[in-house]
Amino acid sequence: MVEVNQQLPEPVPETGLSIAEAARRTGVSTHTLRYYERAGLVVTPVDRTHGGRRRYREFDLEWITICTRLRATGMPIKGIRRYAELVAAGRGNEDERLDLLESHHDQVLAKIAELQENLKLIARKVDVYRGRLAAGDADQLWVPNRTPAAR
Amino acid sequence: MVEVNQQLPEPVPETGLSIAEAARRTGVSTHTLRYYERAGLVVTPVDRTHGGRRRYREFDLEWITICTRLRATGMPIKGIRRYAELVAAGRGNEDERLDLLESHHDQVLAKIAELQENLKLIARKVDVYRGRLAAGDADQLWVPNRTPAAR
DNA sequence: CTAAGTTTTAGAGCGTGGTCGAAGTCAACC
DNA sequence: GGTTGACTTCGACCACGCTCTAAAACTTAG
């Protein structure tokens, strides 16, 4: 469960943003921002000040946001790196990019379906407990003889 | 993504099942079955042969299945252990069990909602790629000037 | 100019959830 | 009784995705 930054975007100044500010806006820690860079998730190297400090542009924030959405839907770091590499490679691999995104999309749909399926059993058990507790019948729930529905 | 064992249940013989057979039926490796036991996920110790080997009953398989459903929906090992402890403690904590299950249930619903939300951006990008590829327009997708929608 | 606060790097460390290996025991069949 | 093969325990190991540390360099306010 992730804090999704849902406000109107504050404009990014010409000079770019410090890593701390970029972290605040994207909801990712500074540590993680640097880690993502090291891990090859970033398409274009982030600009630096003459002193070597990162300056994040609108552009970079948007890409990081894409990364966080892919992460939040369970794409592994490797998959995102692959996507970043394709984008970095430039024109000519758009079909591969589509494949990658489409297949991830389908996997997420499948994952959601699986969650919903498994949730059914849990919901059933919640109902059982709720029903019996309401009926003051709760001690029926733990039956030494192992009636499974109640466990 | 998990193989959900969706067949009619083969009956468990009086003598119980070997760990290998229990693994096959629950879709969990023997290593993991032992690990779950060590980790305190099992309410009642699994029966043993006189030689010390585990014999799994219907009962045990059902509990393991509950564990796998909880795992598949993202409940951490600690949470499942807590639930197992409550069940093992017997009568009198049914309200706590309900709390635990209910709160997990709600978390899963929230997780699904989050997945669906984040999936939207991915679906949009898939559509963009698909549209442009169909239009033979794909080289518009990587624009050096950084039009974000296309990346 | 100085002091305080940020950011830099490389690398180590951590939490989670298994997964595996070694050495020994048990069961089954010939 | 001997040989396979499955099973036992226990601790080590692994992949993943961060997360943190240390020491040095940069930036800014006063």
C-alpha cells in the first residue's frame, strides 16, 4: 500500500529540484532514488550542478513516477530496467516496449483476479466469525474435532 | 501468480499422507511445508509415524490451504502465525480472530484498488503504443525533447 | 570566513520468504 | 540383511528491494 501523490503538480523551477525535493514529490526516499539510478532504471542521466549534485527536472519526476507505478503493480526492478533500456536505445524497438507493457498489464490483471479469488475464502471466514459472534455462539468456532470451516 | 489447486479433493487415507504427497496436493514444496511448521504457522503439530515422519491428515491440508490463501493475498508470515496462535489458544479470542481476518480482508481490497489505479497509467501507455504502432507512427514515440506521454 | 546542513559515493546491512545441503534415519523391496 | 530412496533436523544460503553508514565534498546563512 503506497501513498499516491494525488495533488496538482507544483511547477518545477528552471533550476531543477534537489534530490530531497524530488523525493518528497515522488514519494520515494532519496536513498531509493539513488538506488534506482544505480540499478539502471533511469533512461537519461539526471542533470548535475557544477558541484556534482543532482537536479531533477519535470521530465525526471515523470519517469520516476512511471517507475513507481510499475513497481506498485509488482514489476521487478529487472523488468523496469529492461524497459528503460529499450527507451534509452531510441527508435526501432517500440514493438518490444509494447510487448513488455502489455504482458505486464495482463499479469497485473491476472494478479488481481487471483487476489479476488483467494479473498473469497477469507471473506467466507469473516462471515462465519461475524455470524457466530453476533449469535453469541462463538465457542462453536473452535471444535476439538476439527470442523474445518470454523478454524 | 500461484497455481490454485482447483480439482475435486482426492480422499486422504486413514494413515495420512507423506510430506511429498501433502506438498503435491497443496502446491507447496516440502521445504516450505517444514519451514511453515518451524515458523509457527501450524496450529496442531502434524502427526508422526513411530519413526518420526510426518503424516498429513485432511485437517492439516485444509489448514495449509488457508495459510496459502492468506500468503497469496499478502499476509506476512507473522500475521499468519498470530492467527494460528489465536486458534491454538482455543475459545475466547474469536473477536481477535475476526479483527485479524477482517482487517486483512480490508487491506486486500485496498491493495486491489491500488493495483487497479496504478494499472490505469500502464493501460494508457499500452494504448498509446498500440495506436501509434498501428498507425505506423511509432518513431513519434521517442521524442528527444521529452514528450512524456510517449516514454 | 565559518558553521551547519545537504548531498555525494561505495559498500555494508537488513527483513522477508523461502530454498538448499549435509549428515543421519527410516521404510520398502529384493 | 542389504540397498535404494524418501524423510529428518538444522543451519547456511539466496534473491529481492531497499536502507543505512561513513567520510568526503558541496552549499548556504550569518
